[in-house]
Amino acid sequence: MAVGFPIAKLGALVIKQVAKPLANFAKSRAKNNHFFRTYVLMPPAQFYHWCEVRMKMYVMNIGRSGQSSTIPKLNEDAAIELGANLLGEGVIFGIAVGILAFEVIRQKEKEKKKDEDEQAFINSLENRINELTFASEELDTKLRELTRNIYAVQHQIKMKETKAAVTSKTTDVVLHSSSHSGTSSGVIVTALMYAKSRIFENTPEKSFTSVSLITTALLDAKSKICG
């Protein structure tokens, strides 16, 4: 308030100083133009004078009892003087109101533009958030797909390793069996050769013994193959 009051007084002083040239121009115009003097300056001056006197009489408790009191009009020179002052101050007041209205409109437009910018910024943030959310979901989908592919490759590698191990064991068993079979076959061939020599060299009684020996050799070879 201490700062606002001197500013208000300064504003009123500025209005008065600016209104003086306008009042002087109106006075000079009224002297040369009857229409301007009669219909522009004098009626507002007479009305202002009547309102001012009536207000003073009301404050001084004059004319409240219903007594009719006539308020004298201003003479032409005083009316022109007052009308010119009123015109000058009215013009300045109108200019001030126009400036104030322009400033109010400008502030509203500024606030509106600010709100629009903020809303646009919020919309852009929302769009960016939606884009990031979509990108994150897409990355999650790709990550899950990559994980499934890794698990599938690992499973295939394990299956191949298991198959290779089984194949290796099977080969070892076959080779081992083959070695035993070779030994047994050698025993069988030896037994047959021995039986042949005994049959052709000995008597019939001894041939029976040779057959028994062959049978024993064959059984031994069978047990070795199965073992």
C-alpha cells in the first residue's frame, strides 16, 4: 500500500498534465464552433454542475424537506471551461481504459497461450510415454523369444551329446563282443581240426571220445560268447 499510493498520485498527476493540452484545444475549438460549444461541451458541464450542487445540498441537509430549490446554471464561459476539462479528462480516462483493456486481453491471451503450450507439452510427454511403453513391450517380447531359442539350442546340444554318448557305448559293446566272438571262433576252429584228426587217425571207439571233446569245445565257446 505504501508503494501503491504514490504511484496512484503520480498517475493522477500525469492524467491532469496530459489533459491540459486537450482542454486548451477544446476551448479554442469551442470559441470558433457553435455546434461543438453548444452540444458537446456545455451539456456535460451543466449536468456535472447540477449533480455536484445537488450532492452538496444533500450533504448540507438542504432541500430534504420537500422544498423545491432551483439550481442556477453555469454561465457560458464557465460551462465551456468545465466542459473542456471534462472532455480532456474523459479522453485520458478513455485512453487509460483502452490501455487497461488491451493489457487485460493481452494477459488473457498470454495465459491462454501458456496453457496451450503446457497442454501440448503434456500431450507430447504422454505420447512419448506411450511410445516407450510400446517399445518396452516389444523388447520384452523379443527377449522372451530369444530365451526360448536359447533353451531350444541348449536342448538340441544336450540331445546330440546324449546320442553321441549312447553311440559310443554301443560301439564299445559291439567291439568287445566282436573280440569275444573272435576268440570263441578260434576255439571252435581248433576243436573241429582236432576232432577231424582224431576221427581219421583213431579207431571208431576213440571217435566217440573225439565227438565228446568237440561237444565240450562248442559248449565252452557258447559260454564265452554269451559271457
